[in-house]
Amino acid sequence: MAKDNSTDASNRASGAGDADTQFGFQAEVARLLQIMVHSVYSEREIFLRELISNGADACDRLRYAAITSPGLLSHDPDLRLTLSVDAQARTLSIADNGIGMSRAELIANLGTIARSGTRAFLEAAEKKGGGELSAIGQFGVGFYSAFMVADRVDVLSRKAGSKSVHLWRSDGMNGFDLTKAPKEQAGSLARGTIVTLHLKDDALDYLKEEELARIVRAYSDHIPFRIDFLSRHDGKEERRQLNTASALWTRPKSEISEDQYKEFYHHAGGLFDTPALTIHYKAEGRHDYNVLLFVPTMAPFDLYDPSRAGRVRLYVRRVFITDDADILPGYLRFMRGVIDSQDIPLNISREMLQKNPIAAAIRKAVTNRVLSEIKALADKDKEKFEALWTSFGAVLKEGLYEDMERRDALFEIARFQTSKGEGWRSLADYVADLRPGQTAIYYLAGDSIDQLRGSPQLEGFAARGLEVLLLADPVDNFWVTTALGFDGKPFQSITQGSVDLSAIPLLEEKAKKKKAAEETAPEDAKLVERLKSLFADELSDVRVSSRLVDSPACLVAPEGGPDRGLGKFLENRPGGGSVSPILEINPSHSLVRALAAEGKGEGKGKASSDFDDLAWLLLDQARILEGAAPGDPARFAERMNKFVLGGLK
């Protein structure tokens, strides 16, 4: 097939014209197919799982469309998938009598990939040099896996209720052809789609019924539609059902194996890792519904998509309604699976669903159940839970900001890195280790854990044996501003205002430094006044610090406004504004003492050139220690070079 990129894109999408047309693939599809065609994958047989899943989705969507248009099902009400082979032609066909595709949908669905995860897949595959890559379905590229076993793929499709039948054809190399189907082929397809694979020489095992049956049992037994193998002998057709065709979520847990759960998770979730947690139960009483949900092990590629859309499928009496129901809150968007209600009206629209009281009750109950199951995992299996929290903790913490009703439940499962060590700590752990006289839960927010661990603001707390929560996720800047506290202890930023630690004694070796600093108090007051004058346009204040022990200076936020973590976050946002910080100096540090000595005897508050340069270095050092750049990098380098060269002479 010749590649033609000249056809107008708007004509393609609208389906304008119905003449035979040649198309070029979208660039990402072309790259993807090169990997598929020329690479070897460890689970080649999953192409069949992907094509069967696509067919099942088409049947689901037709069943939903038939709620308002029952005529779509009137001539063929039994939804099913059919596998058949032609040994002589070396072809394998996967047919469904589902919703089908129009010409425009064939172009959109089989010629482009809109999902952002495709790029991630391509990068991962190309990084491996086209070698073995097992989880090809992880990024939503399932249909194209057909080219691992076929050197040509034909797709014949008739949209339900349409008179037109179209034939899509590609060798995976040079774009695709899209034509009106010949009359004989069109007449054989009343509705739905037939995908025909022209198998490669090394894929002829997929012509064997027993091999196809094995794959269906292994990967697709949970599909809630019949999957038949159609054979022809002596002019007669014979069907044999390959799967159990029962909705897995309606079956008792005792009848379901771990492998069956895993394969259903792959089908319903579009992910190909092993679920970290499976939640399966039936609710009976005021509302009846079945729940089968999974927590992934790996973070899905779209976890931080701005839409924060969920991926839980909503069914009503086993009829698929939508996978965009927002049946769980945004901070549980990583969940995958199915909720099947017996009570919600079948003909409900997505808009009506948002206001439906039954859906609201299910949302509340299921959300509570999910959080309780995660809490139970935390109590039962610390290692497994901490892996879950590492993947999804940043998302779960969004609930601390937006779900006031369940904040206490989320606090129970939340885990934090702290100044005490490398491991995860719960708030209960923190409160249990409070120092005598400690009345608050202290935290430090910033851009990374490593940067926070090196923060000078921690020194005064470490000197008193006080633990500090280290918060490096963007959402941390927000939930701490609305949270009242935990177990009666308020959250308090260590970078905001003047922290009073006088009620908590210093450790013995640190107390000596404090006593020495008190002896220089009069001299320090003069130094502070000079620095205030020098930095009048940069800072809101300069003062002697009670939180510094080993560092010469640090920046903190004034009382009443955002702390330094939130302040820096807002400064980087359009229209976020800025708040001038406060510079705190450590009078016991040798650099501060040198600065005070440099300013002595200059008279009337006028500092020398060396005093100015040293003072600016002190301020820029404080900026660097909190992860920011010097105010003027070029002048910073000049000043640094001046003092370094002076010390070398």
C-alpha cells in the first residue's frame, strides 16, 4: 500500500467521500508498528486477549445503546464473539456482533492513538532496543499487537443500524486502505466487526482450536459474553463455547481463583501488572450492588492526568453504562474494576447519574469500604502497604484537602517521611514519640525529600530531639493549611513565623552554643539593624534565630501568610504573587561572627564593601539551601570568587 498523507484530515474525520482511499498512519502509530513487527515479545499470545477485549467492549456498548434504541438488537439479540480459522488461507478471524464502526470511527480508532501513554510505551520499548517487552498492553495499544503475529490485518465493520460496510486493511508497514466492502462480504455481516489476521510463518499454531481454547481459558474466561469457536466440516458449521461467559463480579469469591481475578483486572483495568489489593463483595439491604475493585501495583500512566478521571466501570444489572461515572472520588482514581447496581435506572444519563441518590449512596459506601480495606492492609502487611503508599500516597493525600468527611480515615492510613529516619511513619507513630512539652506536629514542605533533609530549619528541632514531617508532594502545601490537626495536636510549619521552642530543652552539647551566643547579643542587635537596611527591598525582616544550630542563616515566612513551602509553590504559578521572607541569622556561627566583625567601627551604620558582599553571600546561601537560585547569579559568583581568592593569598 502506498502511503498517502495528502488527504485532508477534516474530510477523513467526517467521512467525507466514500471512494477507495489510502491513508498514512499517525506518526506514533507508525513507530509503534515498527516495534510490533520487528520485535520479539515474551507474551505474544496476548494479541488474542486484546482483540477479544475489544470485541467484548463493542458488545457492551451495543447493549447500552439498545436501552434507548431497542431496534438495534431486534434481529440478533444474542451478543457473542466468534473465533474461526481457515487453515488453507492461514487466517484467524475474531468476530463480534457488537456496536460496529463507521468509516470515520475506523479511521479514528485504527489510524491514530490519542492516549498519552503511547509515547511512554514507545520510549520504554525503544530503550530496550526492540527486544523483549512483556507488558505491551499497559499503555492502551492492544489492537496493534495483532501485527506481532500477522503480516496483514483486515477489519470488516458495519455500525449497528447502518447500511454501509467498510473494509480496513493494513500490512502494518505502509499505512492502511479503507474501502467500501464488496457486496459478498457486506452481505455476510449484519452488524459488528470481523478482524481477520493473515498469520506469519512462525504464528501458525494459532490456527489450532486447542491452542485458541487454551488462550481463551487463560485470559478471557471472565468475558460476560459467549466466545465460540466456529468450525466447518462437510459443509456444516459447528459451534463450541470456549469460556464460561459469566460476569465474574456476580460469582462467589470461593469460586474464583487468583489467576481469574488477575485476568479480569487486566481486562477491566487495562493494566498488566498484578493487583496489590482485590476488593470483592456484594452489598445487600437498602441498595443491592456488586463490587469488584483492584488497587494496581504500578501507577497507571494517566495517574496525574489533569482530568483526574476515574476508570471504574459502572454496570446496571450487568448492562454496561459507562466507565466515566465518577463513582469514586478523584483521589481514588487509580482504582480499577466494576460496580454493578441492581437499583439505578438503566436509561440514566451521565448528567442524571451525578444527581442520582442511589449512585450517591453507592459512592459513599464504596469509598468508605475502599479506605477501610486499605487500612486493613496497612495493619496486616506493612511491606505490601508501604509499596502501595509509595505508588499512590501523593494521590490519596488529595483527599486530605478535599474530603473533610473522611479526613480522619485518611489520616489513619497516611504515611510520611520524617527527619527521624528513612522509613515511613504514621501520624500515630509521630504522636506516640512526642517530646515532653511538645504541643504541635511540626512539618517542613518543599520540592524533594533530599532537599528537605538538608534544610537548616531542621537544626533547632534536631537539637531538641523533635521529629519533623518532610512533605515533598505539591498537594502537601494545601492540605496542611486546612487540617485542624491529629489527635488534638495542630500541624505547625517550621518555616513560618518565630517558632517558640523554649519549653523543650536543648540536648546538652547544643546548650553550650546557645550560651555563647547570648554573650554577643548587643553586637548582634547592631548587625541585625544593618542587614535590615541593606536588604530593605529584598526582605520583610531580619532577626536572630532560635531554630538554627549549625548553619549561618535561613529564610522563613512571616506570621499570618503562607509558609515557605506554599509561598514558593505559589510564586511559580501565574498570578501567584510573592511574600517577602524573613532572614534569620545564627549568632554562634563563625560566618555571622565574621560579618559582625567586618561591620564594627564603620560608623553611622555605613557598612564596608566587604560587609555588603559578605552579607549578600549570606542571603544567597540561605536561598540556595531552600532550593532556590541566588538573587543575582553573576554577582553571587563574583562575590564568591573575591573571598575565595582572598583566602588563597
